[in-house]
Amino acid sequence: MQASSPARSFTLPADLKTEMESPKGLDLVALSAWLGQANPDLLNLSRPLSASLITGGKSNLTYTVSDGTHEVIVRRPPLGHVLATAHDMSREYHVMDALAQSPVPVPAMYGLCEDPEVLGAPFYVMEKAEGTAFQRASELNELGPVRVRAISERLVDTLVTLHAVDYNHVGLSDFGRPEGYLERQVSRWRKQLEKSRSRELPGLDELANWLSNSVPSAAAGTIVHGDFRLDNALIDSNDQVSAVLDWEMSTLGDPLTDVALMLAYQQLALDTPDGEDAAVTDAPKAAGYLSIDEVTERYARLSGRDVSHLGFHLALAYFKLAVILEGIYLRFSQGQTLGSGFDKIGDGIFGLIEHGLNARTSS
């Protein structure tokens, strides 16, 4: 791990500056100069760096950066509309750095820069972990149902492993406040909605009001990922989870929020008509993937937690997803989000609202 404030002196060779073609959002000349001070042995800085945007990310921007031989990952916030407390590079960096001493698979952290003057926003550099982020059922179907089932089982197992980590032991005792977590989640996502709202969304305010008035007692606090699903993990050639990614929503809180969100993503995938791309991922539609009931049962059995009353958590998960998608829809409509696959984001919100309202009856 490297500190965010470089102390070494480094001068980038002048001839390299003209050889580097920077993708939008990532100034390779500035990055090279920063790496030369913060972590000069990470890449060969006597060569021009190249970079490409990793497609599929709908929030923070993730790039592969190469010196021609070695590759690393650089992650930074989106270029446009940024919600308060979202896209926190320091938070992502520190939780993965802490979890490196746990059984949870995470990439190695190489450096954090909190100075927005370098790239226009804070960013961090990490290991490029091996594996595939499966976003589409068509990708999984090529593996066959036996392997797909094993992958979905190991995804659930990884969530159980995360929730079993002693956050005090790994140095994350100040990472959040488990007490009052659910109340703060409802309040936070209501505020985020107001900052992302750009159109009428029937039923969303009704759901928000119900959540505010129906907060249950929270479970004992654990580390929560905040956006746990298959395409936020890498699967290696042995069908094992090699890394869990995208920790921008992580904190200490109620572990059932992770479970409910994973199930909400699965329901959103199942709702997607055959032949159409899901707003986020349709991977759970692949043949062999655990059903919603199987996911719930496996998590309950392995974690020992009571999951018989998930109604509030499911309603909150659907509400949270609707707000996130609305924020992405707003950035996309303003031309501020890079990548493909955003054209149907706005339509996916209405089904989420309906599921959130229906979840109230199972509380």
C-alpha cells in the first residue's frame, strides 16, 4: 500500500508525453508523473502508458492501464453528476486494503490519491485480478448449468464469508456505525432521490414514506458490501470467486441489506423479457443458477441468520436500486456517463417500484 501524498521527486521524460493517448477521464501524463512519485516500481515509466475504459461500469469509471508488459487498474468517480457520499475513492480503497488480511478475496491496493488536482478527481490504483465479471446469462450459459450452479453457490458463500469477518480485527471499527443503520439508509436514499429526480415516478414516494415509518430492529452489525451481485465479482478459471469489486457503498450495518439487494438484482433479471438486456445484469437467468429461494436458504443455513422476515429489507433494496438507476439515467440523459448499455436504464425503474411496494406485505 502506498500513501496518497507522494514524497519522492520524479520527472517524466518529455518525449513520452507526446506518445500517450489518454482516454476520456484519465490523463496518462498526469498519472505517470504521480506514479513516479507514489509508486515508481509499479510500472515501467520509461515507456508510454496506454489505457482503456473497462466497459459495463455504470458508476465509477474503471480503466486498465498498461506499460506494455504489466497491467494495473485505475478507478475514479464519474465525470458528471456525483451524489453526496457516493463515489468515495478513499472508502473503497481502505476497505479492500483492510480485507486483504481476511478470507474475503480482494485485489491488492497499490496507491490512493485524494488530490483532485492530479486527474480532476480522487482515484486509486490496484491490482488487476484475474477472472471474469459475468454480467449476462448468455456468457454463463456457455459454461453449462453445473458450473453455473457452482458459481452462484460460491457467490453466496463469499457473502457469508464477508459477513463473518470481525471488522474490529481487520481495523475497520471506525468504518461505520451499525446502530441506526437502517434509519440512516432510508434517509440517505430519500435524499439521493431528490438529487437525482428528473421526472415523475409514480409510487416511489409512497414506498419512501412506508420505509420511513416501518424501520425494524437491525441485526448485529457486520461489514456490508452495499452492492453485492455476480458482476461485481471476478470468477476465475476454477469457478472460484477471485475478487470482490465495487466497494463504494460499503460500511458497517445490517447484513440482511446485502442479502435483500442480491435478491432484488436477481428478481430484476428474472423480470427481463427473453431477448432483451437487463438494466443491470441478467446473469441470474442462466440455466443452473440458484433460484431466489435457494439463494435465501443457502445464505441462512451457512450464516445461521434468520431470513424469514425480509420484507422491509427487500423493499429498501428495491427503493435503493430505483434511486441508483435514476441517478444513472440522469447522468446518461445529460451525456455524462461513459460506456454502453444505458439506453434502457430508465425503463427498469418502474418494475423496481412495483416490487418494492409488493414487498411490504411480507414484512
